[in-house]
Amino acid sequence: MKKRKFDAVLFDIDGTVLNTGEYIFQAYKYTMDLHFKRSITWEEVVPVLGLPFAKCYRILTNLEEVDYLMECHHQFQSKNPQLVKVYKNTQKTLEEVKKTGVIIAAVTSHTGNLLQRNLKIAGVEKYFKAIVTPDHVKKPKPDPESIIKALETLKVKPDRAVFVGDSPADMEAGKKAGVKTIAALYGFHGRKLLKLKPDYTVNDISQITPIIW
């Protein structure tokens, strides 16, 4: 029997498992327009994606106090679950990974109580044995703490795990945690991730299966 390369695969969620581009962008657009009468563009939003949520709004507004903006953002998203989409082949791929015996977990920058709902909408919640969010750590991505916490929960060593993500923060966190990295080039940051020298790259989530097996 062929020996698998990894015992666990960790996934970022937004831009990797779920296609939440409109879900995220429309929330930023709504919030910025409501509070600042400013029309923000997708090109302005993309560079901050993957960073801690509060930091995203601090960068976009140059304000320190952004809790009210984050709450407005979450309120918009809670009312617009129809904007949550799933990438083609996602469910099929997660099912295939599960059948190999590789443990699946999530390490995400997504905060708030909407993550579980979004995964359920997409029909993929059942595949994740553990989910680590910024609420579970002191230092979220790009710090490696969230990946390390996930591995401790799964009882898997870093050299037996691989992290799949679509942002520079994902690649940085993975490398610092000592796991292999897979850059999801189909996600929000695209081929910009190549300059970060990930261990592997995929143009479709289905290409992950032969890498981990």
C-alpha cells in the first residue's frame, strides 16, 4: 500500500475552500459607504485579505478604533448568506481527502459566528475535525500560532502536515510553523503568491489530492 506524504491538511477558508469574494467585498463596500460615503474598490480590498480583521479596517481607514466598522461588516454578512459560494470541486476534493485517512482542519482569519453557517451552507462543515480562528489564539496569521494550535489539537507533527491557503499571510504562517505550504492560485491573491516560494501550487482545489497522497 502506498504510504501517504501527510497525516493532516489544514485549509484556509475564504478564498481557498469558499469563494467568498463578493461576500467579503460587498460587506466592505457597504460599511465604507455607510460610514464614510466612500466607494471602495476590490483592488483596495485584496491586499488586506488574510490579515487579522481589525487590521484590515485599520489599514483601509487609518483609524485605530474600528470595532463599530467590524460590527457593521458582520451585520451585512449575516443578512446576505446568498453571497457565499463554494469553489467547483471543493466538496468532491474534501471527500477524497477524507477517504485517504488524512485529517482535515481549518485555520482561518474569519472572525465572528458566521463561519460555521457558511461552511454548512456550502455543505462542507462535516469534513473539518478542528477549526482554529483568531478567537482561539493571541496572534492570528501571519503568526504561526493558529497553525501550531491546530496541529496540537490534531496531535500531528509539523513535518507531517501541509497548509493550503490563498494569501501571503497563509504562506508566511505556514513556513514559520514548519509545515509544507500549498498556494491556492485560484484564490483572491492569484499568482502573486509565487514570489513567496510555496512548496506546491494548485490552480484548482482538486489538484491538492495527489500532492497530499
